Amino acid sequence: MSNKKTINVVCHYASIYGGNFIPSLIRLAACLSKYNIIFTFPNEARGRNWANFIIKSGYTVNFIDFSNKALKKGIKNINRTNNVDIMYTHFLSGLRVKNIYPFSKKIKLLIHVHSDFTGGLKQSFFDKLKEFVEFRLIRKDAEYIYVSEAMWSRHSKFKGQYYVQNALCLERIPAEPDVVPPKNGKTTFLTFGWSPFVKGIDVTVKAFLESKLQNAQLIVVHGRDDGYQKCVNYLKNKLGNDSFLNNERISFAPPAENVFNYYSLADVFISSSRSEGFSYSVLEALYFNLRVLCSDIEGTSWAKKYNNVQTFKSEDFRNLQALIDKCSNYKKNCEKNINILEDFSIKKWCNSIAKIIGSI
């Protein structure tokens, strides 16, 4: 009988592609070889390429209903069946974790906080009260990892609060992209808009429409399922018309398993996010040596030290437009920026997480 402790990695994650998140988790699992690692994902993740890869890598993967009542029952059964010692959660709010967390001193709880979905809006009294209650309810039973220093600083005075900067996991980057950049000489801009308001795609599209650049094109990658229609409806509402649909310089594209195909097509990446925990897309764009135009917010402040990053005031489309206009005939350097790997080392990230897990 194994004496290894068991960690249940519970992730409210079912994206079409694994992004940087899934490969990082797999690297972390390999780093935690002295533990028995199991994973729990929503039913919607079943059959995803990345989910199949985790299973083929030899890990136990559970797929369950993540609705509130079903999640609590499902987690309880999985933890009991597998004699779980540590529950390590991702993309679940503290209140949801509290609802499913078994009140047992045997099982330790680690919550990884990835996202800031405030959209740059000031917290209302209700939001502040909710956050306060959530944190007071959970703090004595859990330890937290934050991906941004800004989020960590709000709670850093309490015990068991850690800041661990995200990393770039190269395992998911193919040696050669399977799409060929267009030879039309146009400067290609790229932006992601799976959450239209938070990602600020209205700011990007409006700035691009107002731009004087003609020899340029913008690719907007929308969310999965009905993401295209949500994206279009949002833009119609924010811009007051649908003229962008008839503009041949703007195109929409679905999310892809190999998201790096899009970076290979682009010269400039635009992040107009109103809020971010940590922007993986900005990090990936820097690795691919794209010029990066990003809103000046806490979640991207780490990127300002790089020479090919220019920032604009959040929601200021005129400011962004001016930066776009300066990209006339710009073409990226196709050599990858390997210096980024030292700054955002996946090995350092895994070791930092493993050290925290070893201490709880």
C-alpha cells in the first residue's frame, strides 16, 4: 500500500484548448512525484485533447457536474474514494470552495487565485463585503496562491498567503507552426476576446476602425460555443452599429487547440483588458517577439519593462489608436525571445508551488 499523500487538483476548466494552464499543471504533477496526483474537471472537459493527454500521461482524471449541489457531492465521493489529503483548487471562488470543502482537519485546502474579473470597475460596498466575508470564512481553513502581486497585497498580512508569478510552459509550443503567415505585406494585429467586456475588445475594434492604417488587418479571436455571436452582439451594443462586420480589415476567428497558430500570423498583439490577474496572452506574444500594445493596468504592469511593449490608458481608444498608427508597415522579428524563459521559468514556478504544498 502506497504511503504517498494524495492531492486532488480540482479545476473549473473546460476550454477547448489547454492554454498555458494545462501543460503547467502536468509539469507540476511531474515535479510532485512524491505525491499521488488526481485531477477533477467539469463534464464538459471530457474528450478534450488536453484531457485525453492527461489520462494518457497516467493520471486519474474525474469528470463531474460542477453545479453547486452536484459538485459538493461529487468532490466528497472523490475525496473519500481516493483518501485525499490535499485539495488544490483552480478557477473556483472562495465561497464555492467553502460550499464543497469537507469540514475535516485531515484534508488541507490550497486555493489558486488566477483571475480578476472586475473589469476595472471600482468595487461596490456589496462586493467589498462579499470579499471580506468570503475571506474570513475560508482563511482559517485554507492557504492561497495569487498570480499577481496586486491581488496578493490585499491579503498579504494574513498567514498562508503566497504570490507566485505565472510561468511560460514551452511543452505546448510546437517547433513549427502549421499555418503559414500571409505574404500580403500587411501588418497583422491580433487580440483575444473570449470575455468581451473584461478583455475590452470594443476599445480595440474602435481604435482600429479609427486608425489611419490601411495596409493592416485585425484578427479578433472570440470565445468557444456561441462566442462569435456574443462578441458581435457586444460590439454592436458598445459601438452603436455593425459597420465593423463589413470592414474587410477586421476578421473574427474561433479559439483553437494550437493557439500559437494565431501568434505566428500576427505582428502586433493588442491587450485592451480592463482587468487581469496575469495576462498569459501578453507573455506568449512577447515570447513570439510581437510588438505588444496593452492597457496600463495592474495585471500587465510586469510587462512594461520590455522594449517591445507600449501601454495606453485603459479604455482610451484614442490613445490606442495613436499607438496603432505608429505600427505602419511593422513586421515582427521571427526569432523567439528566449530571454522571457528565464524571467518566467516553468521550473522555478513548479518548485515554488511544490514548496508551498510541502509546507501545508
